[in-house]
Amino acid sequence: MAKTTEDRAVWLELNDRQRFYLESVYRADQRAEAQHRADGATGVWDDRPASVWRQIKAYHEPPLKDLVGTTELQYLWERAGYHSQGNGSTIAMLVRRGLVLHDWRATRFGRMHTLAMTRQGRAVVRAGLGLSTPRSVKLSERSVEVIGLLYAARSSEKGYLDWGFSRTVERFIEAKPEPLARYRQGYGSGYEITDAGIALYERSFEDFGRAYPRLVLPDPAGRTSPWPADADRLLEQLANTEHALRYTIKDLRERLQQSEKAAADTPPQSSGVPAKLESDWHDLLVRQARERADLARTLLDQALPALDRAVVAYAAATLAAVTALVEGRDVLAAMTAAAEQAEPGTLPPFTPTGVDRVDLEAKRLHDLYTGQPKRRGRGRAPRVATGWAGLGLNSDVHGTAHEVPLALAKHLASQLREGYLQRRLDQAAHPAPAKPRRPRHLLDASALKLLTTLAHASEETDDRYHEARRQAAEYNPDYDRAAVPPGLLACQAREVTRSSKAVDTLLGRDLIERTDVAALLRYPDDQSPLPERAWYVYSITETGRAHLREHRTEYEQFHPDIPVPTVSDDGPR
């Protein structure tokens, strides 16, 4: 917690420009990591060190756009209004703070400067944006979302999740010691949640909500979300109104331009038609063009003020919603009143929420619109920077009076949608109780998971479920069954947990034992022994069984997501 507080303090010390640059590099870094992981999963291995493939192109020196183009970072910086001659000083400041690493490589036309995130930089961004996941949650955001869908599918019309294939659900099916999902049985293909999955979801629902407030998860207690669905519909309606008016104005301007051009046309040269008839026809077309131009001007005079009000109404409604959430008032009523009373040139005050990800950008954009920018030193003021919210604006909005209020509205709407900000505020008002530290005599999650899996294996009487015994019977039918204990091969143990310390911890505490069965397993052709390392069998000892019996209740408190089996006293079978 202290480290997170320090990282958040560093984030707050950065100015708006530095925070935007650091976050843009962080997002590019995470995309590179995801792509590297996806390539490896499909067999496309990249044996370069991370210090190489994590390098992100920043800018070229000299800036020859026609020859080398622009990088992704330059595109983001320019769209957000931050790209200028100050790039070098901003990057130098981030490097001095140890948040990014700067390097360059030679090109045919100069140098391509690159950036890479440091561990400290990633920690600062995660703390500043609230992206850190509590250690009590072992599942990723996508896994939590899918297990929530599986849980909700129980009460749906079909009663199961009718997906053809999902890698996430497949991992649930392969979960140890108990699967969290299974294939649909009977008519209709798909997936359904198991009793172990239901228990895990209901037990961890509060932790899931705190870890991933963006997700809208079904409440096991049947409680409905306090965020009104009509509030989302109102936000969508205000956004659609602004969008429709903007494109109507664009169309009217094009029609006005065409009509004015048609009204200024000169009479065509004679084409065999009587001159009087041709002149009358031309005069009729000119009068119609002038009438269309007058009508377009009239409609524009009506649409332009309507657009000004629509933009301000959208921003005012989002500001009122934030204030209502903070003060505990009716959100929908506050939004409706603010939208109806909105007047161009004025906005309601912004009420800080205490969530940095919301407040920093909203306060900056609000001050830009209301004429309260931060003090600056000498020199010409830069162009308006609308940040991440500005990236979603159409190009025709940039540089207009609507750019800042519309960016503010979109920023706050993205935080309000589906009750995300409300959940964040509820979590801050009702923090999770501090959990006691795990006693030293208890195992960590990885070691306990392996031990419970070995306990399950020791209770299985059918040799077909013991890979070592099955292999021994195949290669040596007369093998000594008692010489191969019921357990897991080394390769199977690695499937249960990826922790390299779990096996060593259990062996060191005499909770499991390792048996070498390579002598019993030989190739049929040359009778040469199989590789020794691959044919270790791990099995639970009596000390391990006693450990689970003695501390079963404690493990239910400290590792509730790992069910500890009831172990018998008569030893392995």
C-alpha cells in the first residue's frame, strides 16, 4: 500500500502533458506485450529479449514526414493537441524521473528515437489510473467477465452459454483441482458453470467488483444496480442529438455552397434552342438556386444555435450527474434539469470525486472552457489540448469552440456509463476490510493448490487415472504396483501450478515425496530407460494429509477459492 501511495504521488507531480505522454507509451507497451503473448500462443516465437521488442518508435530526427511518415505516438500526441517542439523536453523529464528509457537507432535519413517503459513507469501509471488489481483476485478481467456470463446464463432462457468455443472457458474446464465450467450435456452445444464455479463466483463477488469496477456483474443476492438505466439512455440521446445537428449543419453548408454556385452561373451559349426560351429557363434555375440558398441560410441560422445548446447541454448533464453522485442526490433528475437549463457559454461547476482518473482531466477541460487555465510562463500559449477524450472527436470539431466542452462531455460520459463512477465512489465510501496476514505455517496458494490436487489423486482407486501407473502397465505389465505411488508426474504437476517454488516448498516441509519410476518405464524397442527427469512422480505423504486435516478450517479463511478435500486417515490407495 505504501508503494502504491508513493507511485500515485509521482503521478500527481507530473503535469498534464507529461501524464499524457507517459500513458500513451504505457498503452503502446501493453499492446506490444499482448501481441508478443498472442504470437507465442500461435507458435510464432520471438527470441529477442524484452528490452528489444518492447522498444516503441517515438519520433524521427529530422522530422521527414514525407519520407518516414509519423509514428503511432506522434499521431496520438498530435490528435490530442500535445504534439509540438516541446516533445524532447517532455521525454527528457520522464527519463530523468526513471519512468521511461530513451534510445535511438540509425535510419537512412537520420535517427529514429525510441521509448520503453521501466518497471517504475508502469507502477506509476497503474497507481495513477487505478489499474492495480488486489492480490485477493487471481483471475484476469476477461476471466471474471466470462465467469460472470456463465453465472448469469443459469437463469437465462437457454440455461447455458451458447458459445461455440472460448479459450477462457476452456481454461476453466482445465482448472485444478476442480473445474469451474463444463461442456453442455444434452441438446444444444455450449458451456455451463459447475458447482465449484458458482461457489467461487458467489464467494468472490465483492472482490471481483472492487478489482474490476468497469464490469457489470450479476449480483448473487439479486440486488439491482442503483445506477438508473434511463441515465445511460439520456446520455446517449444527448450525444446523438449533438451528432445529428453537426452532420445536418455540414450537409446544409454543402447545399448552400452548391446553391450559391448555381445562382452565379452565367447563361449558357446558344445550343439551337430559341434564345428567349433558353434565357427564361436559365432565370428559373437561378431563382430556384437562390431560394434554396436562402432556405439553407435560414436553416443554418436555426441549427447553429441549436448545436451550441446541444453541446453545452451534453456537458452540463454529465457535470450534474457527477455532482449528484458525490452529493447523493437523484442522478436522473439532476441530469434532466441541467440539460434543459443549459445556456451556451456557461457550465455548472465541476465537483471533484476523489478519483484521479476522472478529476485530473475533467478539471483541466472545465478550466479551459470557463477561462481559468493554469498560469504559464512566457511565450506563446500552445494549441488547446483535449487529451484522450479529444481522440474520439471528429476532425471537423478540432479547433472549434465545441472542442473543449465536447471533450469534457465525452470524458465524463465514459466514466458515468453503466454506473462505473458510482461503483468507484461506493468502493471508496465502503472500503474492503483489511484481511489478516497468512500465518507462516500455512502454504501459499500455489503450493496449496498442488497439495490438494495430490490429495485428490491419492483417493483415486482406478489406475487408469494415474498416468505413471498406466504407462508402467503399458511398458512393463509385471511392474510392482506398490512401487508407483498414486500421484502426478512432473509434467502434470507443472500443469497444476506454474510456480517453480511450490514443489520445493512441499518437498522441504515433507508434505509430498518424489519417487523415481524411470527404471520401470522403458521403450519397447531398445529397452533404454526414459529420461530420468521426466518420470518423477510426486505424491502426498502422511504428513501432508495430516497437514490438510489439521488446517482445513484455516485454509477456508485464507484461501477460500481453493477447496480443501476431506482427507481420510487410511493413507493412499
